[in-house]
Amino acid sequence: MTDILLGKGELPVHLLARYGNRHGLVAGATGTGKTISLLVLAEGFSRIGVPVFIADVKGDVAGLALAGTANEKIQQRVAQLGLTDYQTEASPVVFWDLYGKLGHPVRTTVSEIGPTLLSRMLELNDTQTGVLEIVFKLADDQGLLLLDLDDLRSLLGFVAEHHKEVSKEYGLVSGQSVAAIQRSLLTLEREGAESFFGEPALELMDLMRTDLSGHGVISVLAADQLILKPRLYSSFLLWLLSELFENLPEVGDLEKPKLVFVFDEAHLLFDDAPDSLRQRIEQVVRLIRSKGVGVYFCSQFPDDVPSEILGQLGNRVQHALRAFTPRDQKAVRTAAETFVPNPKLDVAVVISQLGVGEALVSTLQDKGVPMPVERALICPPRARIGAITPEERAAVRSRSPVGAKYDAPVNRESAHEILAQRAAAEAPPSSAPEPQASRPGGAGRAAAGAAAAGAAAAGTLGGMLWGTGRRQGMVEAMAKQAARTVGSGVGRQILRGVLGGILGGARRR
């Protein structure tokens, strides 16, 4: 089986596996059946051996891990659709959670997420974002990995203390901007994001697993709490998407995707995003198809997704929209205009008449040509519809193949510890010398001492960063540590991709 049955109207509606990487959209008003369509998509891809990553915003996607119950309503839908091979069954699922409570912890390092997305998480203004770019540039130039928030906080403290010297080398850095970034870090930490930064960091191949039966493993991210921090939620998913884009090889068109990535509440990705970030998102979505990854957006309105990206979504499932307000009426027109016309359907009228579990569907068919829009009853999922109990979740987690790898945090020596050691080594002796002015000729010696101190201060940053002939500098020490951390494949300088993440796949050892 190389296709996925989504539903049936006058004719069955299939999503062809070979066009699964051409992206898609599931849209519709609240309560019209979007989640059911997402479950059917995830199960269908899993059954043909395609791993899926999906965010569980309301807690009802977790039911994929357990077999459903064929109640009267489902049996009626099965009979309506004429499904002869329908049976309830669970899908292979791995639970993840940024906070580590409802799934395995998802972690990355500060260096890997990069300044662009971190600035968005911290809600920095343009000036503060520029300063953060300089901080990362200082670290990247020397191949220094910032593993957790303590590392970033320590480097920010160093930059604040030596902002004049850093400004001469990299551009203007003000103490006020650094202080603002530090305050934003405290806010982010208070919201629970501290657990996201650290090690062991997520390895992409653990999202691209199949089980022993050849079914694709569905990675379910618990997002019911994460969604309350919209920028953190959207920035995390965007980081994950950019990691796939930067690190997966080009494969062209395959018989089926290597991974399907479902982005629920897609409007959060684009809300308040500057034009420069939107352009980068568009570039990633446009090009990631050639890496074998299909991206499926889910939102209430189709125009929640910018038109530049909407035009790239070849597979569409549009549930009911209610045209009560001018905003709703505009969304109805947008939806109607983006489908291939079907002379038997007036899309602008039908879209407001759809019942729960009905949708207007159009998918790419032979030679990538979109089919005329079809009004279809959506298939029932095979897994449970709804939430699962904590005991059931714990049982699924206990069988996970990656629990031993990610559940226990690792805290290796990194920038925070090295900066602390260096500061201790540079600290002056505690005993105070006799005041120069009280000695014979003290005024002259005091002036000479002041001049010498001024000269020394000018070279403080150079000495601390690059070292002296007798002692290695902080950067040399940190660079050696970074080399031990990331192995020999990175080299002296860290290179970053389109969304600021580190280029290259072999970054850890």
C-alpha cells in the first residue's frame, strides 16, 4: 500500500505517498474535526513506514498510542465508507516533552539554537538582538559551544564587564542591552525553558525510527503547557524544522517521505514574525521537500499561513468555516480560491455547510497535478480518539527505545565553569599594598602606576581572551574544551545556517 485513504465522497480520496513530501494544510473552525484528520494522516503515514512528528496541543493526540474502540458511531462511519479492512489498532509512539514531565526531555544547546531563534524566544528588540548576535559571534569565532543558560549568562557577564573592548572588536555593545538580555533570560528560565537547554541534546535520527514491523514511529510532543508560551512553542518547532533542513542530505523525490512534520496552531509561527524571518521560513519550507520531509500545517483559517507558503502546500483538507464575521468571510473566499474548481461544487457555499467529520479535500495525483476538490467523509482513526491516563502514558514510556538515552541530564564542563576558573585565576591577591602616596616619591610612583594600570586595562580583554606568552588565554582554554566537546569535525569556527543553527550533523561526541 503506497497511499493513504483520507475519506470518500463520490470517489475515494487518497493521499499518494510519493507526493507526501509536497506539504499540506489541515484547516477549519474549532470542533469541526481537524484533530481527526491529523490522526488519520499520522496513522496512514506510520502504516506505510513513514515516521511522524506531531505536537499534541490539546492532549488528544496521545491516543495514537492505544487502540481505539469500535463504538456505534465509528461502525456507522465504517459502513458508510465501505471500509473492508478497518480494525482498531495502536500506532508505535514515543512521547516527548520540553519540560520532561509527560515524555522524554527534548534538549538542545544554546549554541545549536543560535541567536536568531533565541532572540525570538526572548522577545528582544532590534538593538538587543544585535548585541546577542555579537555575543554568539564572539563564541562562534573561536569554536566555543554554549551548552546551557548558565554558559550564556556567564558569557553575557563577561561581555558586560568588558563591553568597551568587545565594542572595539565586534561593534557597539552597551551595558543596558546586555542587562535587558539577562532579564529576558530570567523570564525564560522562570517559564521552564531552562530544561530545554543542555545535554544530552536531541539527535534527529531518533525522530526517524521505524518499529520491528516496519511502521513509522510517531513522535508526540506534549504541548498543552508549551502552547501557553506561543513564541517558545513556535520557535522550538521552527528550530527543529531548520535542524532537519540543515542536516539531512538531498534525496529528491522518493517513493515515500523520510519524515512527516505536523505543525499544529500554525498561525503562531507567523504572528509578529519580522519579514526577514518569514523569508527564511519560506525558504526552509520550499527547499526541505528535497530532503524528503513533508510539512503539514494545521490552523483554523487557511490565510493564517502566508500566501507565499500557502502556494507550496499541495495536499489540502479543509473543514467547515462559519462565515459570521468579515474575518470569517475573507477566510472562506481564500479557501475557495485555493482549490482546483469542481463544477459540481460551489466551494464558497459548501464550506459553511460541512458537518463534523466532513471536509473539502484535494491532493496531488499523477504527475503532481492537484485533483478537483471533493466533498468527503473523513475516515475514522484506528487509535483511541481522546486523551489517555497517566498510567497508560507511563506504560508507553516504559517501552520507549530512547528513554535511557535522554531521561537523565548531563552537565559537562563548559563555558560557565571555564569562565569561573579563569576569573579565579585572574583575581588579584587579597593582601593590600602600602599606599603609594605615603612612600618617598609616592606621587611620582602613583602617577607612573596609574599610567601602567591604564595600559594594562587596554590590554585586559586581549590578555584574558587570547592569553600572554606565559599563560594561555580564556579563549584558548575554552576552544580546547570546545574541541574536546564537539570532536575534531567542527574545526576552529562554527558555521551557521539559514535560521542561525549550527551547520553540520556531527556536532557531538
